Amino acid sequence: MLKKGWLFLKKLVFSGFLLYGYNILAAPLKIIIPINVITLLVTTILGFPALLAFIIIHVLVF
């Protein structure tokens, strides 16, 4: 149980850094994805494809 919690925590931190790094790189293009609980948890659970889905949704809606 502790091992799964530790793995989830590592993925959560990595997802935070992934979203932050993307926002730094995409700032000149004005395609920024906010870092909040929902985006962080979805990116943690689904990984990099979730980030791509957020980018596509952001481009199509806004």
C-alpha cells in the first residue's frame, strides 16, 4: 500500500513539473494550461496523452 502511494506521489510531482514546463515553453504562444487540482490529477492518472488532450481542447475552444 505504501509503495503505491509513493508511486502516485512521484507521478503527481512529475505531472506538476510537466505542466509547469509546458507553460513556460508555451507562454509566448499564449496557450497556457492552468495548473489546478483537476488538470494535475488528470495528467497524473493519464500521463502525457492527457497533456496533449488539454492542448487540443484549449486550441479548439479558445
